[in-house]
Amino acid sequence: MTTPATLVAGEALTDVVLAPDGTRRAHPGGSPANTALGLARLGHPVTLATRIGRDAHGDALAERLAEGRVRLLPGSVVHAPTSTARAELDGNGSAVYRFDITWDLPPVDPHEVPGHLHTGSIATALEPGAGRILSLVAAVRRRGHTVSYDPNLRPALLGPPGDERPRVERLVALADVVKASEEDLGWLHPGRDPGDVAADWARRGPRLVVLTRGAAGAEAHWAPGGRHRVPAHPVRVVDTIGAGDAFMAGLLSGLLSAGLLGGAAARRRLHGTADGGSPPPAVAGALELAARVAALTCGRAGADPPFLAEVAPVM
């Protein structure tokens, strides 16, 4: 079945990974770009609106996206350096990031967004592009199309949590599907249980809010009070770079395949799903797929999401 095309709007950058033993590797990355690649590898048509430079890092990004059948929106390649993120790994494969990034959004006509819109991370926080992202999200929602959002917060680039909350929660209220990590919500709402924050967000407009908890799996929330836990798949972790983006790609893939994301009709189906204590089978299946895709990504170096054939047994 052909699913609606998705436009992903957000940063693409190069991850320079410093391992505990001192070795250095460069990987194409950027949260929205990783999600776009993951979704395309799962068989969905994807266009990425981003900003990459005409340099060696940019060439590597463009080549990888093209190999994954991600289309770059015209205007995404600019005469400027490609942004970088320096990721330092600890002994458990977890990463701490430092950024050298400039962000702006190429021109996007909201009437040309073909189906679903996904955005998040630095692109929604760093001006001048962040304001353009917010305007695009609002315009797409006015057209009745679905929107997904992953805050994927980077405190090194942000102000205090109290300054960031209004921006993040404005986007939450406009989105139909939100994915956030417990680290995101713990930083944004210090002292509150991340699960309580996710449940609160589910009452603000989204049909589905998914909280990821690393090795403890994930939990989905929907109004009025629905909750569903998803266990993590066992995996020997190489590193966790791109795991959340892979989870997002798997979640979107499952929802797209079920006809729950896209234009106005898909949005009505998504918001018309049952309000009971258990999620509809299509939503439960999307969550299971997301967990599997994330686990496979953790099992290899860098943000390297799996292809459809690798996850087909759970689809």
C-alpha cells in the first residue's frame, strides 16, 4: 500500500563521535534528518526541508540521504559550512553533545505539504528557522493535515527550562503525535514525574503522546487518561546515537501504514480511535514497531536506522 508522503522539516548535521578510547568517527546525523532517513528506509516517501552546506560534510549528508531515497527540498543546500555536533560517548554508549550549528528553513509552501508533517529538535528552538517552523506547523494544521513533534531538547543550546516551556508546549498543542524522552521532560519540568507531564500533554491537543524511557521501554498516553506500556527489545548496545529518532521513524511508519497520518481524513481517523484503556491494534502495532526499530539502531554505531527487511518479522 502506498502511504501519504511525509515532509520532515529540521536540521541535518554531522555527528563527530569521540569514543572512550579516544577514537573519532564522523557520521551524518541531525534528529529530523535521522527520522527522515529511518522513515524512508521503512518504505515511505519522504522529503526533507533542511540546511546543509556545499562542503565535504554536506556532500556526505546529501549522498546518504539520496541513497536512502530521501528527497531534499529545493533550497536545502546552501553556500555555508555544514553544522556539526560533537558527541562524546561514555562507557555505556550514551552521548553528551556539543554543537556548532546555524539553522534556517528553506522556503516551504504549506499548501505543497503532501500529507504528514514532522518536525522537532534544534530546528524548533534556534532562530531564525524556529519561527518559520512554528508558522509552517500552524499553517499545516489549519489545512487539517497531521503533524508530529519530537522536542529532543538540547540544553546546551537552550535557555532556562522556564523560558523554553512555552515554546515547546505551543508546538505540543499543535501536534497530533508527540514523542519525548524522560530526559526531555525531566529537564523541561524539573521535580515532576515525566509520566505525569506526558499525560498532561495528552490533554492539550495531541491524540498520542509517547514517553521513551531508554532500557525501560516506552509508554503511550492519550486523553482522557489512557496509558499503554511498551517494553524495550533486548539488544547489545553499541551506542544510543539516533535511537530516539529511530523510535520516532518506526512510530510514524506504523501510523502511516494504518492510514492514521496524512490529510484531513487520516486525521479524523486518528482522533476517532477508541478512548479506552487499551490502544487500538494499529496504534499498539506502531508502538511495537518503534521499539524494534530503536533496538536495532542501538545495536550498531551511529544513527544507522534499519531497513524494512530487517524489521519485517514484527510488522
